[in-house]
Amino acid sequence: MKLSLTMKATLSSNYSQAQKFGNWSSKRTALVVLDQSKSCSRGRRIAGSCPLSANANRGSLQAVGRAHAVACSASAAAADGGVPPQSFSEKASALLGAFWKFLRPHTIRGTVLGTTMVVTRALLADPQAINWELVPRALLGLVALLCGNGYIVGINQIYDVEIDSVNKPFLPMAAGELSAGTAWAIVVLLAAVGIGLASTFGALIGSLYTFGLFLGTIYSVPPFRLKRFAVAAFMIIATVRGFLLNFGVYHATRAALQLPFEWSPAIMFITAFATIFAVVIAVTKDLPDVLGDQRFGIKTFATEIGVKNLALASIGLLLASYGGAIYAAFAMSGAFCIPVMVGGHAALAAILALRAWKLHSAGYEQAAIQSFYRWIWNLFYAEYAMLPFI
């Protein structure tokens, strides 16, 4: 009898707490939380371990997720006589996990791989100039780039938290794993450290770095928020990830080696190719996000011309780029390694065609779209992996 009264009081408290977390679209959403509270108490599960009902209103996903965690926690406490508080190590581990997701690991991989391969190519062009004492300085340059990368993706999440609650509920702010205050502290620190490090590489590199952060800011932050406009959005992403990254890293490497700046065919190629590829990434990243973008008035190519049409256009642009790479291998035969340029890009084109066929066969449904977008990034990584050998 005592446990029954405790459960009733707990459920009533959970309902009140659920209402505090956000605007509910219907009473049914709150009832989902109460229903999950009951299921948690039966299994005596820890907070947040029960899955949310599929009937929950998707627009309230963030609020439901947070209130659900409260409901499960309170119910478990009622059944077990209290939940032990998290230890310091558990809290630190949770914060580090949220921080890692906040940095968007797939973009980090692109930055690290791109930077490493451009530097490697520059060193292979003038091996006699290699000075291993410069390795620590090169690592500082990489840290600066990672700080810039983290700032840009972080500031975007701060201003996109409502949209992400629909499109990307797994991101730490949308999931309630990272507070706005903590997120702001992270991006401010990343920007300050990044600018400080970049300025040590000379006025030009420091200015280009700051310009990249500026573009990332006006992409996400009101009143500019240029991500609302499809053309401006892809131009910003293409400029930062295509031109600024490759030119900046190559220029800094040549300067560190005390060599005059001069374009090499391989660096010219990867800069042009990566810029085109960045355009494709910029537009295809919106393919899985149509629902949330439409709801919040974000105009993208995916919302304007449709998912299927945009996917086909992106595939066509990449296939044309692979064809152009193969043509360049023969047109500038002395500048490139023909077997790698031809064989490598033919193989990547075949992989792209296979992924396109799978996307079409799946009817452009959400899971297939997300898989296709991940493979776009894999092809991007592969392009940089070939750079030292072309």
C-alpha cells in the first residue's frame, strides 16, 4: 500500500516536471512520459534507459527526452529507495562524450586527414627541406585547425538546437547532454585558442584563419544566418573546407620550410577538387534534414527541388569531377601518376555509382539517405588519402 501511494505521488510529480521542460503539442505527449515512468518502475531501470514511445510528437522530441529521463529517474528512486549519485569519473566521462559529439567527429576526420595529406605532399615535393624539428609546430597548426573546426560546428549547434531536436536529436545540445552555457564556453575557448595559435604562423595565415571563423559565424548566427539561403550556405562551406583549408595549410608548410610559395599540380588539383567536393557535401548534408528545415523555414536545395533531384544532381557533379580527374591525368601526363589518377578515380566513381543505385533502389527513404551521405564523406576521405600518390 505504501509503495502504491509512493508511485502515485511520483507519477504526479513526473507529470508536473514534464510540463516544465517545454511546450507540449498535445496532452498525449505528456502521457507518453507517464507511461514510460510506469514501465521503468516495473523493471527498476536507471534513468534514461527506457525507449521513448514512437507515438511521441516529433516536434517535442527534445522536451520528451529530457522529461522522460526525469520520469525514469524518479520512478527508479521510488522503487529502489534512491538512485546513487554519479561519481566524479562518471560525470567527467559523460561530459567528455558530449564534448566529442559536439565536435562532430566526421568533420574532425576530414580536417585531420586533409591537413596531414597536404603537408605530406608538400614534403614529398621537397624532401631535402624536411626539418623534423618543425613537427611540434606542425602539430600546433593542426590543433589550430581543429579549434576552428570545433568553433564552426559548435556555434551552429547552439543556434540550431530546436531544428536539431527534429533533424539530429542525438546531438548533445538537442539531447540535453550539454547546456547552452557550457557550449558557449567551449566555442569561445576554441576560437580564442585557434586565433592565438594561427597568428603565430604569420599575418596572412592569421587573417585567413580569422576570415574562416567569420564565415562560420555569419553562416549560423542571427541576424545574418546565411544558412537560410542555399547558395550562400554552400559557398561558405566550399570556401572554408575547399580553398582556405588546402591553400592555408600548403602555404604555411612552405613558409615553415623556408621555401617560396608556388603552386604544384597536385595541390592545385586537390584544392579545386576539394572545393567542388565541399559543394556536394554542403548540399547533400541537407538531404536527411528536410523535415526540420521545412518546419523552421530554412531554405535548402533539398527543400526547394526535392531530395531525389538533389541527390541525382550531386551524383552527377561528382561523377563529372571524377571524369575530369581522369582527363587531367592524360592532359598533364608529366604532372601526375597516371595509374593512380586513373585507377583511383575510376574506382571511386564505381563506388559512387553503386551507392547511387542502392539509394535509388531504396526509394530515397531516410535510412538510405543517411547512409548515402556518410558515403559521400568516405569518398571525400579517400580523395585525400590518394593525394601523396598522384
